[in-house]
Amino acid sequence: MKTTVGETGQVTIPKPLRDRLRIRAGDVLDFVVERGRLVAIKASAPDKVDSVYGIIDLRAGTDSVIERMRGPGLPRRGSRGRRSVRPRPR
């Protein structure tokens, strides 16, 4: 199948090829030159786990990790950090 390069360098991939290779609008293609030919390779989607790996310092304690996630909170009260709740008289 042939296609024409436009003035801005854009190329339209013929629909039968897009359908066969499951190329959709917004997909990323890598272009390489192999033996004098232009080859388009559909870039693989980034792994979702890889995108968040290393965000949390596993050496830090749970309290410090949660504090960083939530931000500074109210000052602690009492020895255990909790307010005592007394029942209201009736």
C-alpha cells in the first residue's frame, strides 16, 4: 500500500493496516531506519507498575509514609495521640 507524505511531514496509515495492527488515534509509533527503509514500530504502553515503582521509601516506617501522603496534621494529644471521649451526661 502506498501513501503520500504531506507538506508538514504527516503520513496517513491506510485503514486496513491500522485495523490489522490495532493502531488507534493517539497511539505512539517509533520510527527507525533499517537497511535504508523506514520502519514504524508501535510503542508498547508503559507498565503501570513501573510508573509508580520507587515512589514510596520502603525503609521508612508506616507512620512517616502516611504522614507524607496526608501532609502535616493536627498536633497530637495525650500519650497515645488520641483524644479521650467522655459520654455526655443525660
